[in-house]
Amino acid sequence: MIRHAALGLLLIGAATRSVAAQALPEVRLEAGAARLRQPGLGARGGEEASDAALFGIFWRLPTERWTLYTSGNLTYARDSLAAAQGVAALSLPWGRRSNFRTDLGVAGAVFSLSGAGDGGNTNGFARQHYVLENGGAWGGATAATTLRGTRWNAASAFDLGGWSRFGFLYGSLSLSRLYATDALLFETAGLLLENESGPFEFQDAQLVLQLRGGPHDITASLTRRQTIAGAEFSQNALYGSATLQLTDRVALIGGAGRQLADPVRGLPQADIITASLRVSLGPKPLPVMQRSTIADATVEPLAGGGGGELVVRVFSAEWLEVEVAGDFSEWRPVPMEREGSYWVARIRLRSGKYHIGVRTNQGPWRAPRNLARVRDDFGGESGLIVVP
Amino acid sequence: MNMHRRVPTLVALVLASVSAAPLLAQGTSVLPIADVKTRSAVQREIARAESKGLPTQPLVAKAMEGVTKQATGEQIRDAVSSLAKRLEQARALLAPSPSAAEVASGADALRAGVPAPMVKKIRAAWPADQSVVMPLDVMTELVARGIPASRALERLTSLMAKGATPSQIAALGSSVQSDVAAGLAPDAALEVRARGVMSLLNSPAAGASLAPTGQRPPR
């Protein structure tokens, strides 16, 4: 469930950058440890926790017309749970300038859950998005079947949601209606059911808030579940997580909170504390610490008139690779030189107008902050400067 | 005497051909675009522009920008094709005989959001025998800073009518940039700086020194 939530956020994140000008193939490996507690299990009704090891792989393959997301996860919790899970999702924009995008995906899992049986799960989902620059909405449906022991359980879910961005803050609110027959799954959560064959009907409301600063983020998710048929209970669950990008390739991820039983994916309710390391592979690493990069560009007039010296200064860490490019270099990246705490480029230019971009560690090209900005036809921007 | 004149001319021609050579090569055969389909489409667009007498260097630069920014093939093709259309539109707006640099500046102005009729007005407000590149570039920068195009045009054409030189027009853009960096709103900075240049133009001393280069030729 954690991984599915993460995939959902990744897809939303991808939508906000739907222009995909800087989208690159990416492979991420993740390994970590977790402490799990399932409320209906254990010698003292959930007081017994078990340790778990987590391994995950995520692969994104963008093309001009679609993006493929695949991920696989292996979880092993001593004495209680072992699961292998795979997800493949295809994100299909309706056109380069269209606001509509369709996500289609399938997922499968095999598991051995203490108290909830051995078995497997398969599900398919379709989700339609309407994406604007700073917000969007979606509606989707998921159908699933879960084999637990010798019993097949059906489940389905319909969800509607919207998201918005306010500066560094992203928020989403969604409503889901779930139908399920998997009684054992809810019993392991210590919930009282009216009968053992179902069907059970629930309604979930979920609020997700995420603070993003460059590649770092802090996410909080609050879920409220209410029964509609087959049982009488309501639950609240809060889960928080954070990603700290340590280097251009390595990130530390931590999370803690409660995940409610997920009948669509066959996953039981659990209280979780987890920490993992994520390593990004592939041709280009993620841009790192964009907020620490502050670029300025000025022109010093040359003696005698006509033209000037363009001075670009970037306040950034010494260990980063910093480049400048523009019309003056026919957009060939020019490495900058270290001067004190700054990366600096000094370029003599004739009188005229120039477009300029600066990037760190092969990341996205940015306009120096003090220049006029123009759209660059590739989903990004360039700084504009006129040399007298 | 004639020999002396020919030698610098020959040197200039040789230098011009040397400096143009990499550009021509780039435009026709060595665009570093990995995707064959995209490279062919961009080369076709450049050849088409050349056959229409449009400047091709901006198209090469745009393709290079796309390559550097790791844009998709489709984005590069679209960007080059859109720019070719803007170049054609700019040439028509700056008629009768704009230079390659003027056409490129006009196309950039259109991309930045300067309305087409205003590009035409800038051309009309500037002496016909002088390059309109700098006024167009400053207009582009002002509009890109968020100054309403109508206000930027009004200020620029007032300065032009009073005989401002290209360097004074350019200085207006730089001054606005400095003021904005210092925290002034872009349109307030334009007001202040335009008045500053205007007062200079109105003074008899400045008028005398500016007249030969900046005043409109008699009609």
C-alpha cells in the first residue's frame, strides 16, 4: 500500500511536469527496514511488533507519446508477512498540449500473511486525469481479485479526487468507494464484521499534503474510513513520510503511521515505521538541491562602447557541476569557474539580445533570477538580456 | 589606392566566409540530433526557410537549444517549425527589406508576446535607414518582464520620436533591469527611466549631440 501511494504521488508529480522536457529514463533501487504491527495479531492483540526488510525497484521509461512506470517490491517481515508485488502503469497524454491524460495499470502480488493466509492478488486500474499547471482532477476505477488460502475474494473501488499546488505545497483530496468480500483481511485488523461472507462496503476520504523543496519532500496522508454495509466501524489513519536527497543519486526515505487494510491490493492493516535508502541509476541523476542554486547575470559595459561582458554568478556548492549556455555559445554548455563561494562565467558579447540558461549537475536549465524570462518552446524557460 | 581598398575587402570576405562556415555546416549536415527523423525534419525546415530567403541561423540555434535541453524530437520539430513561421511573419511585419537580424528580433518579439501590429509600429516609428533590432529587443525584454505591451510601446515610440539613439534605447532596458533587481515594479521602473531619457533628449545640449544619429530623416 505504501508503494501504491508512492506510485500515485509519482504519477501526480509526473503530471505536474507533463511537458516532460527534462524527463529521462530512470531506475531506482530501494532497500530498507521497517517495524510492523498488525492490530489483530500478536500475543497481546497487536502489541507484538515484527521487523521487516524491504527491497524495491522502480523503472520509468518516458517516450514522446507515453510514459511507462514499473515497480517491484519484496517485503519480508519476521513471523508475520512476506510479499512480492509488481506494478506496471502506462501514462498516456492525449496530445502534447492536451490537459487530459489516461493512466492504465496492472498490479500483482503473492504473499504469505500470518493470520491472513497465503495467496495472491491481481488488480487492474484505469484513471482519467485533467491536468492544469497548478492543479488537476481525476476519476478512476480498480477491479481486483485476491486468493487467500482456497478462497477467492473480489474487490472493486471507484475514486474521485483533485489536487492543487500552492508554491511548495501540494495537496490532494480524494473520495473512494470500496466493495470487498475479504472478511479475513478485516478480521486481522481487529474489526468486527456483521457476517463472514460480505459483501462489505466502505467509503474512504483521503487528504494528502506534500511540501516540496527541490528533490526533498515531506508528505502527510490522513484517511477517514466509514462502513456503509456489512460492518459497523469507522477508522482514521495518519501516515507521514519524508524524502531527503543526500546526493544527486542517493536519497533517504522515512515514514511512520498507520496504513488501513486495502482489499483492492489484498494488504492488511498495519502500523509501520520504515526507513530506506534509494539509489537512482540511469543516464541522468535527479537535479539536486535546486533551491540552493541562485544565479544572477549582469552585463558590465566594455570601455569604448558597443557590447559588454556578461557575468553570470551562481551561488552553489563547490562539489556541483555548474554550466551556462545560451545563444552566445549556440547552446553548447560552458563550464563555469569557481571564484570564492560562487561559480562564475565571464563572456564578452557584442551588442544585442541573448537568451541564457544555467544548470547544475545536468539538471533542468533555469533562467538567472534577475533576468526577464521567456518560454523556450521546450516546456522550460530562458533568461533574456539585452547588451547595450 | 584601389589596391589598398581591395585588400581589406578581400580580408573581410575571407574572414566572413571563415566565420560563416561552421554555421552553414551546422545547418545542413552536422546538427547533433540523434533521432534521424527529427534531424531530417529540422534540415528540411531549414532548407525551406533558406529557399524563402529567411535567416536560418535562428533555426539552427533553436534546434541546438532543444538538443542541449534534452527536448524530445517532437518538441524540437515543433519549435523549429513554429520559429520558421514567426520569422516569416516578422519579415512581413518589418517590410519592405528587413535584415536577417531584424527578422530574428521580430520573431523573438512575437514569441515573447509583443502583438504583431506593435512590431509594425516600432518599425514605422524608427528611421527607415536604421536597424530596428535594438528597439525590438528592448521591447521584447520589457514585455517579458511583465510590462504591458501597450505601455512599453508608448514609452519606446515617444523616445524614438524624440530622436533617441539605439544605445539610449538599450540603456533604458538595462536601467529597468537594474531597478527591477533593486525591487522596483517593472512598469514603475519603465516610467522612471523613460522620463529620465526623455529629459536628456529635451535638453538643447543632448539634442544637438543626438540629432545626427537619432532623428528621423526628413520625408
